[in-house]
Amino acid sequence: MRARPRRTVSALAVLVAAALVLVGLLLATPGAQAADVDLIANGGFENGLTGWSCTASSGQVTGTQARSGSSALQATPSGSDNAQCSQSVTVTPSSTYTLSAWVQGPYVYLGATGTGGADPSTWSSGTSWNQLTTTFTTGPSTTTVTVYLHGWYDQGPYLADDVSLTGPGTPPPSQSPTGSPTQSPSPSPSPSPTVTPPSTGLPKHILTGYWQNFDNGATVQRISDVPAAYDIIAVSFADATTTPGAISFTLDSALASKLGGYTDAQFKADIAAKHQAGKRVVLSIGGQNGTISVADATSAANFANSAYALIQSYGFDGVDIDLENGVNAAYLGQALHSLAGKVGSGFVLTMAPQTIDMQSTGMEYFKLALNVKDILTIVNMQYYNSGSMNGCDGNVYSQGTEDFLTALACIQLKGGLAPSQVGLGVPASTSAAGSGYVSPSVVDAALDCLASGTGCGSFRPGQTWPGIGGAMTWSTNWDAKNGGGIAGTIGSHLHAMP
């Protein structure tokens, strides 16, 4: 049986996370020109840390692991510091720059802030030297930017060498300190062009619940047993096939038996009855054991064709993307647009990324959401099994708090998604997830904070989003097992919001 992802605060999973591939990669305009120069001072760390400032004294120079020359940077994150080393660089307004560095180690990030445009960031994780490269264009009044490298909390030391920033300007004097106090990069990417989300006939604020096609100790349910408070029901999960990108679905026989017999015909009839009640039912793709990969044109076509066949057969209204790895924004976006074209009006597309997948617009999952914004119903990020993450103000927040919900939702709201496309995904009980459970009243307070600025915790967003999309839970089964607090409290609150 497959259980819903439990991504514990495991060093790797979550901080694959910190895959904070911060803010929007690629405002790429034509590359370097003949007059371009390297503007980084001491990019090879041959002069110690001259020109660089590292948080919490986390950086030092190593002479035994250099990629070139005799020295390299070695910085060690702690449980409360990501070992960021930065340098302030003088640049020319309205100009294109290429930033690169050779790095090694777990979760190494390279980026720049204060560019006046889309601040770039990229990352890697590896045991051998590899080169990170990204580009950006400065704003019309930008004269300085902060270039940074950092690791991730408690993930071990990283190495960096041969850092360069090439573009128009005056090269720094040899051995001249140009460092400035470090500043945590804040995920505040430029919003993408306004796109009106598709009409689905759903309420303004919606509650989504996952329905388990398996028994893992939660209350077993027929689709007809799911409370009316749930506006979207995500059937979990579709199965991978031997055909690349293609999916299938089979009603679990053990579950059907435990329900006293639940046939395909009854399942389809229950979906049709939900339609009559104004609800939507989608097929979820992924989950903890989901291995569907859409990474080329052929697999994209296979995905769209097989998903459409299931939609026609069972009466699903669309799909939910709950992949935990291997997301390819370009080809999966292509597949989803193809599927939406086949289904036509009323197509419902939901997503449930992990928090690590939505830390910036440079992440593949975030890029996917923006790529399909024109057909996207709602993104219900999973605010659980996550550990601590950066909020939109650059501060770190711990899961299981209202601030965690609001400060991370703010990243998506400022990153280009429409307010109606942002939902709060929470576990229905402490049994439903390894960590991150919050009471329904905390979720209600977070929704009010985002919508109207009331009921906020210590984090208060600088604006409000009255059209905030709603909330999601894993799962309707665990909610039933726990007394129905999600449906009763959060569902009622959402549907009463203006």
C-alpha cells in the first residue's frame, strides 16, 4: 500500500529543499560583449577571505581542496545558519551579467540580490567539483549587487572556487577588500504577467481533500462518504506503467473488500453524484511512491493521452500533480496544456508540491506552476514534513506555526501566482504526517491574515490577498478518523469568507 509522502525533516529530503533555488533564474538577454570584465574581487580566494563576508564566522580558506590555484572557500552551515558568504559588487545599470562559480558539497547555492530585476539563483549537490552559472540584467538605476554563496542548515561544509561575475564595469583593484555585510537573499521575484485563472464553477475559497485508494489505518471511505465541505476531491493515486509518461488507475481491491464491496461502477456513480452536488474530482499523480516521469515530447504525449482516457472512463474533472521528484517544467507543462485542450472547459488542475519545491521561481515545480498558470486551478503546497524554511521576508520559520503558513504562502503570492491559485496544504491529524500538524483554528487564522491582515502571528505580510484560494488536507480519511475538524472547521470558515 502506498502512503502519503511523509518527508521527515530528514537531512536530505527537506533540504533538498533548501534547494532554495531562490528567485527566478533567467532574464537572459544577449551574453557578454567584448568589453566585459570580471568584477569579483578575490574570486579564487588566493588572498584569504579578502573581499568576502561570511555569516557567523562560517567561512575559512582551505589550501588542500582547491579546484585551481592554492586556495578555495570552505564554509560550514550550522543548525541556525546557512554559511552564506557574500560580496558587494559595483555594476552598470541596464546591463547583462553572467555569474558563475565552481562548487562542491551538499546543497551549494549561488546567486545575487539587489539586481533591480529578477534576482538569479542556482544550486547543485555533488561530491565533485561542478560549475554553477546563471545570468541577470540590472535595473535602470542599479549600481551595486550582492553576490552570494551558501549551503544549507546542518548539511555539512561546502567548497567554492573561481567565482566570477562578467559584464560591463571596472575590474576591482588587486587584493582590495570589497566585501560588505551579508544579507540573506529574500525570495521576492518579479510577478509574471497577469493571467486570469480558468473558471471551474467552484466557490471563491475552496477546500481540497485527498481520498485514499488504499487502507493505511485511517477511516476507509467511498467517494460518497467524503463530506460535502470538500469542493475538490483528489483521488490518490494514479499508477505508472511501462510506457514512459503514461499512467493508469485501478480501484484497490483490498480497499473495495474492506468497504464490503466497492465496484468500478459504484465508484464512477459516486463521482457523478459529486458532480451533481457541484464538487470536482481529480486524479492525483505521484505521491510517495509515484515514479511518473515526463521528460521529453514522447512521454508528454503519453501522459496526456493516458490521463485523458482515464478522465473519460471515470469522469474525473482533471488531475493533481503531486510528484516528489523529477519534475520537468517544460515537458510536463506541455503535457498538461495538451490534456487541458482535450478536456476543454471545466478542466481542473491542482498541485501539491513540497515546501522545498516552492522556495523560489527558479525551482522546477514553481516554474511548472507559472508555465501552466493559464489552466491552473490551485497549488496546495504541503506545509508539513518540512522542517524550517525561508519566508518571503528572508527570515526562517518553523513548521507547525501560523507564521510558517503565511510567510511561505507569501512567496507564491509575490512570485506570480494569482491569489486564487494559492492554498494551504495541512495534515488532518498528527497521524497523517510525520510533522507539521496545526489545529484547524490556526489554519483559519492564517487564511484571515492573508486575506484581510487580521489574526496574524509575528509575520505580517505587507499586503493582503482577499481572493486567497483556500486550503487542502491529507486526507479526507484521516480527517474522518480525527473527528472531521478539517471539514467542519476549515471548510466552514472558507465558505463563510467574503
